[in-house]
Amino acid sequence: MILQSLCDYYWRKANSGDGNIAPQGWEKVSIPFVIVLENSGEFVDLEDTRLGEGARKAGRQFLVPQSVKRTVKVKANLLWDNSSYV
């Protein structure tokens, strides 16, 4: 009963469009830098998305596919990850 109510609440929030909850299979992640590519795959620019002042700079929030679980095998996240996986 409680689980069903929580599930219903999640779906109401996710479908409301207020942007507070990511859809199932997605998550919001702070990404400080974005690599911009041409259609051919050539490097164009490294875009700084950080906001704030001094040491309080934080990357902008992006909606990305949910991260993979990392245990023994090295897996990269689809189209986003930290610099060691680039």
C-alpha cells in the first residue's frame, strides 16, 4: 500500500513538468564542462557551464541517461562522464 502510493506520487511529480524529478531512466547531474563537436565529430570547443563566484563555482544541471554501476569492469556513461573516461 505504501509502495503503491510512493509510486503514484513519483509518476505525478515526474509528469507534472515542474522539473524537480527526472523521468525514469534519467538523472540530473552537475556537469561543469561540455565538449562541443561538429557533425563530423571534429572538436570545436570546450564550453564552461559553471555558475557562481570563486571557489563556489558549480556546473549547470543537465538531464542525462542514468549512470552505469561500476564495480570491476570499466564502463563509461552514455554521452557523459568524468574526464578520465573521455
